[in-house]
Amino acid sequence: MSLKSKVIEALMKVYDPELRKDVVSLQLVRDLRVDEEKGRVSLTFRPTAFTCPIGIQLALMIKQAVKKVEGVKEVEVKVVDFAWAKQAMEYLKALDEGEGKSGD
């Protein structure tokens, strides 16, 4: 199975609890790019609504799910069309920084 297939499979396990569907079925993940050799993944996340109350939580869940995929070394999640996109991006960055510190 390709790394991209594994990433998609992991994303299909991230559910929007309000709609009870996964983020792939809801088409909330776009522009998925996977560098199979370097283990780099980038994607764009667009919450269901501009003021989605769980948008930040979903962004974090997406990033964490992809990071757990064997072979993935780096994950970039861009959040768009969301009232708190800037805050979401700060949390995503902090997630990376926190993991870097724990390995020291």
C-alpha cells in the first residue's frame, strides 16, 4: 500500500462528531500531497462552516492522525475559510514544537 493510501485511510478515521462522518467523505481535506520518498505530507483543511465550533479540534485531530502513519516524517496542515484559521495554525505549529521538545 502506498504512503498516500495509508494517509487517506488514517484521515477516514477522523470524524466530525456533529455530522458523524469522516473528514474525507465530507470533503474537508483538499490538496493532499504526499512525498513518498521523504515522508512529507501536506494538505488543506476547510471546516464545514466558517465558524465551525470544533474546527481547531478537527485540524489537530487531522494532523495527529497523519503523523501516526508509518513512514510519515513531516505533516503540514493549512487551515482555510475559517474564522479562527490563524489560531488553528498557531496550535498546529505548537504541536510540532511540543513534540520536538519531548524528544530532547
